[in-house]
Amino acid sequence: MDRIPILKLGGVLIVTIQVDMHDRLALALEEDLTAMIVRTGARAVLIEISALEIVDSFIGRMLVSIAAVSRILDADTVVAGMRPAVAITLVELGLELTGIKTALNVERGMALIQSRLAEEEEDGCGGDREVHEG
Amino acid sequence: MTVKSTKVETLPIRSGDDVVRVRQRVRALAIEIGLGLVDQTKFVTAASELARNALDYGGGGEVRAEIVQAGMRKGLRLTFEDQGPGIADIEQAMTDHYTSGGGLGLGLGGAKRLSNEFHIESTPGAGTRVTIARWK
Ligand SMILES: Nc1ncnc2c1ncn2[C@@H]1O[C@H](COP(=O)(O)OP(=O)(O)OP(=O)(O)O)[C@@H](O)[C@H]1O
Ligand SMILES: [Mg+2]
């Protein structure tokens, strides 16, 4: 069976969707991503979709469900590279990408993820800093 | 005004791969009648929703694609047909977020919003026919 390759870069899993997704491929991707988040402790998933000419409710559901599982496993989901025509269509379709952050491209997506992770770390030692400053 | 069909073809919807082929063909026809990129994308998305419904709920079916002309205006009309169980309550099925199959329940309502014309007929036990059109 075909599978979509998942790349790991630091704490981020990166997936590029280039083919017209069909059911089996979508389910396999969801499973693979879930397993890989658990195995690697990844903190974020970046899904690059600039090759997708449309996002219908089927792909939309896949993205939302990947985001939901990721969140439970404490990882953020960012969708990068959505074509403008696709974004416009999604609004009319009525699809809200609940729990998903979007970025113009992979680079910005990575920057978004890095700043979120940095923020979290800062929050984690915020108490310490107060002690130093006081 | 009378509407003329100038080109008619029928595509099967029997598998997920067929749904992909329907999308590709609708895209090509949308380009042929001169729809802009956003309109193409909207109409291909609507077609994808209806093709998937015909496959998932109708047990498969087919779509007839027609390039239509009314005066100087060109359009693309798609008729999705299946011989599946049909829809008992169309109003309920059309409601956003209603799903009987674990979907998002956006396909029918979305296809209507993404088209200029939308028409649905269904006979429980006999099947479903959905017609959409987008005009240039
Ligand atoms: N061709 C069909 N034959 C029988 N029932 C249908 C057909 N198309 C739609 N339905 C019924 O109408 C409901 C709503 O369809 P709709 O496409 O709006 O949402 P969905 O397919 O459930 O989810 P989504 O399209 O968002 O993935 C379906 O759940 C199904 O019960
Ligand atoms: Mg549907």
C-alpha cells in the first residue's frame, strides 16, 4: 500500500501532501502520524498542502482529525501553503479547520512552531525569572 | 431563455479513483468554458462532494457532464445519479453538520453554496439525483 512519507526535523513532523488523497491513503497517514508522535515525542505536525488543488470535506475531516489526535498527544498542527482559491472555497463550503493553525508556506509554518515552542519554554521557567528579578 | 447542451459525457463513480477522475474532468471542462481559478476550484469542490456521496451512500453511480449555453452565456452542468437507498428527509440531509455516516455533514449544503444552481431529487429505495450548474 502507498504511504505518504513523514519527515522528522527536530521536534517537528513534516508531511507534504502531493497526491490526490483517497480514503486508504488518508487513513494510513493519520495512523502513521499518530504512531510517530507517540514514538518520537514530537511537539508539532506541519502539513504542507500547496499541491492540493482542492480541499473538500473529506480532506478537511482528515486534517481536523489529525489535529484532534495531535492535540491529545500534546502536539500542535500547522497547515502550510494552502492555495488562495482553496482557502476562499473552504469558507463557502463551511469548513472550519478547528484546532489548526495555518501558515503561508513551510518556512513561516516552521517559524510559527518555533515561536510557540519557545513561548512554552519561557512560560515553564517564568517563576524562576521573577525570583531573579526580585 | 432556452438552454442548449453542446457537449455531453458520462463518467462512472465506482471507486475512490473514479472520484479523482471526476474532479480532473470537471476541472478540464471548467477551464474549457473559461471559468476563473476561484470558480473552477469552487465547482470542482462541489463535484467532489457529490461524487463522494454517490459512492459512499448511493453505492456508486455516475455523473453526466454537459456544457450548456443560454444565449451568449456558457455554463457547466453536472448531474450525479445513483440507484442507492435514497434520502428520506432531504431537508435534514441538506442541513449543515447533519451526517448519517460520521462525516462533517457539509457536502450537500456546501455543494449548493458553491454552485449557481442546485437541484436534488431522491426517492427512498430508488436512488438520488443531484444537479448542479455553474455559469461563466
Ligand atoms: N447520494 C446519497 N444517497 C443517500 N444518502 C445520501 C446521499 N447523499 C447524501 N446522503 C445523506 O445525506 C447526509 C448528508 O450528506 P452530506 O454530504 O451533506 O454530509 P456527509 O456526507 O455526511 O459528510 P461530509 O460530506 O461533510 O463528509 C449523508 O450523511 C447521508 O445520510
Ligand atoms: Mg458528503
